Amino acid sequence: MKPIRPRSRGQRPPAPGLRRLALDLVDHLDAMVAYWNHEQVCVFANHAYRSWFGKGRAEVVGSTLRELLGADLYERNLPYLRAAYAGAKQVFERDIPIPGGDGVRPSLATYIPHLVGGRVKGLFVHVADVTPLKRLQQELRAAKEQAERLATHDFLTGLPNRALLLAKLQESIALAARGLERLAVLTIDIDNFKAVNDTHGHGSGDCLLIEIATRLRHALREYDTVARFAGDEFVLLVPEIGGAAPIESIAERILESARPPVAVDGARVSPTLSIGIALYPQHGLTPEALLRSSDRALYRAKRLGKNRYALAV
């Protein structure tokens, strides 16, 4: 048996096929890797170009960037190409059409100038698919929007909640004060709502709340606000009104919209509402004062027999 000689210090192990190994490594990258000379002609391209452009290495090598990208995509890349060939590294996003016309693939492209003696001899190009990253960004954005919505909207009816209403009311008061305009706050309660819960269950009560919320939205103007304040209590913010007469007309419309029967647990319930109305500035100058005034008016409407509105005094 031939003795194994110890490797001398600093001696590297033999590396047969190292070039082949490096080529295989580049070909297995899930990204396009290429080298384009100073005339924008491809000198090397890995196999990823086949899945991106439908062209293998043999077809890409020797072609120009314009031939590969097509006129439209080439023109969109041209500012980055010019900057890279002037010696500045470029990193940018672009959408690359998928072969066959089935949408686009978001990508992150990197152009690295190959500098020799201070002159650009060509570009090292790396283009990665960022579709998963884009999808994650969309999911995070949607989750953020959902979280923000849950913080400002009622989970059952989808209406603005107490916090968002108070913010809108404060803003509307500031605008009304500058423009010397009036606004109205209406506090609305579903008459005999507890009886619906007791007789038909809380699930049926929730269905009634959702239906009343929908009817309130449809009864208002586009720039009015209806919020679920608590339980079966809603608050309406109605800016830019001329006085008591227009808001009383709106209150009548709301009462009328609530009266059609609602199917609840196999039965038909004919809901009615009681409404208290407060006007800015005569019934309060702050959100809290206006809400207190409209709440007192609501209970006066209840005492007068329900299914009606009452104006704050």
C-alpha cells in the first residue's frame, strides 16, 4: 500500500471540474445571472433565462439586450443601462412579461459595472423574482388595514365605532365653527330591543342590529356619518344643515326607513326607533356636550311614547 503523504502547508486540494461545478451552481440559482459586454451583447447567461424569457443559454448568448427584452421593456430599462454603463451600480424593480402573455413577474434587477482600468467593459446582471415578497407585502398591508379598521369600526355592523365618531365629530365642529355653519347629532335607540333578545335570542338581536345599520346608511347623505355607539344605540353626525327643519325631515325619513318588518327567528318584527336631536352650536359646543343633549332628547322621545324624535331644549 502506498503511504499517504501529508499535504504541505498552504497546498490547496485539487479541484477537478471546479469550472463545471461553478456553472452548475449558477444554473441552479432561482435568478437570472448574465454578463453583457460594452456593446450590450450577451457573453454569458444561466439557464434561468429559459423560464423567464423562454430562451435557453444558446439562444441568449450573442443576442443584444434590445433583442432579448423587446423594444418596450428595453426603453423602460434604458435609464438604468445608461447609468450602469457610465459606471454606477443600479438596483431597481421592474415587471417582466411572462412568456405566453400570462401576466407579469415582479423582479429586482441589479446592474454591476465591470470596471477595468477605470473603464466599463460590461455589466454583471442579476435579476431575482420578488413575487413572494410582493405577495407578502400585500398580505401585510391588508392585515394592517384590517387591524386599523377593527380599531375604528364596529365588528358586527361594520359602522364606525365610538372612537371614530368622536374624532369625526370633533373635526366637524371645528369646520362648522370656522364656517359659522350648523351640524346635528342624532342619538338613535331601537325601541323594545331587549324584548327581541329575550324572545328570539341574541343571534336574532344581532341580525336586527345589522339590518337597522343598513337602513340607516341608506337613509343618509353620502357625507353623513352613522356609528354604532353602544348596544342598540346609534349616533348620526349630519353636517352642513340649515336649521331644525331640514334635520327634522331627515329624522322622519329615518323613522320611516326602520318600520318595514324584519324576519327574525322565523317571525316578523316591525322595529321602531326613538331619536334625540341636538344642534351645534345652540345645544353644545363640544362633542361631549352635543352627545349629552341628544341623549336627553332621546329619553324625552321615549317618555312621549317612542317611535318618534325629539329636539333638545
